[in-house]
Amino acid sequence: MSPASRPTERPVAELQTLRLPMWNVVVWNDPVNLMSYVVWVFRTLLGHSREEATRLMLEVHHRGRAVVASAPREHAEMNAYRLHHHGLWATLEEG
Amino acid sequence: MSRFTAAGQKVLVALEPEEVAVLSRLPALLGSVGAAWDDPAQDRLNPEAYPGDLIASREFSRLTEKELTEARSADRERFADTLHRLRERPVLHSVEAAAWVRVLGEARLVLAARHGVLGGGPAAAEDDPPESVDLVELTEPPPETDPELLLVDYLGSLQDDLVGELLTGMGEGT
């Protein structure tokens, strides 16, 4: 490797130590939204597979909440906003 | 005949005139959210993003409120427009069907919240086992006798049918 290429290695290593903190998007149980609708939202909005979307919906239903996505804060807030647009009770917490 | 039938990227709609009349009330219902200062539907549709952190929650609301209001308004307009032309063109494209699903769900939340069905969320998870949160258990008198809660059930059956067809269109059965 030539000396000229070395400076590009440092930022990569530094970036690895400067990883952005992750935030969890939590969806809470509620007595109105339908199970089928929640699965559809998880499928279309978050891109979960049918199996994962169903598993998360059941976790919300039985345990009261589920972490449905994790991302850097700005991205997590966008997901929470989109879930609110779909009427789901979504909150954010540091991962 | 089913009320919704998936056909590729479209959904065919077959609603009775009485059903269309009922649904035509929904845009006005949703447009009324927040008109009264103590409207419980307002809080239900806009939950705190950061429970226990009022400052962060307010900042989140400040950043998203305008866009969220506009998105909901666009859904209502799309719903009203497509409902109005159902007799001539009983078809929903995927974007229109998604707006229908959201409007039906939002209307259910608004009606339920205004009838005291406010369980769920972080507070309910702390107070009660989630299995105890149930629409039928929380309503008094029983929902079968309350026209507005009957409407919640009816809109739920419509939403469930439409979601089932959309999932079918995604390549999976219900």
C-alpha cells in the first residue's frame, strides 16, 4: 500500500469509534387498532417480513410493547412520525 | 360479494349506498379533531414521543406537527375524492387504498377516544397487564347498544377487509 493511501484509513477507523448512538422505536399496545392493520403497517412502513411483522404485533399485544426498529436518532424520529401518521402509539428511547 | 377485491396494484370496491353515506361523514369527523381544547382524540393521535421527557416531546411535536397535519389532511381529501367517484369508478389505486386504511383507522381512534376508550400506551403497560385492555371490557354501556361504538366496529370490519386484500396484493393471504 502506498503512503498516499494511508490518510484515508484513519477516518474510517475513527468513524468506527464514533458510531452514532442508536434509538429504539417502541410501539405500545392499544385497545383499538386491529392486529391485521398493525401487521400491515409493520410490513409496509418498516419493511419487516410477514413473519417478523406478525411476531412484533403479537409482542405488542401480549407484552404491551415491542421495539420495532432501531436507528440513529433522526431516522428513528422519522419512523416514529410515520407510525403516528398511521395511528400507532409509538415512542422513542435510547438503545 | 366482498366489499374489497385485490386486482393487481388496484382494489375493486363494492359498497352499498348506505355505506358510502356513512363513510362520507368521516372527513368532517377527522377535521374536527382538536377543535375543542379538551378533545381526547387530539392526545391519542399525537402521543408523546419521549415519555417522561416533556422538552424532547415538545420539540418532536414542533418539528412534526405541520407535516403530520398536512399528511392527514391529504389522506382525508384523497378518501373524500375517491369516495365521491366510487359510483363511476369503483377502484382504488394502491396509494388511495393506503389513504383509506389510514382514514378508517384514524376515525376509529377518534370515535373510541371520545367515548372514553383511552387505554394503551406506556401508562397502561405500567398499570395493567396488556391482556386486560379490551374494547368491549372498557366500554359502558356495551358497544352493541352505542351507535358510535357500533360505527367503530363497522369501520374496523371495513379496515380489516381492505388490509386483507392489500396483504393479498403483496403476495400473501390473510
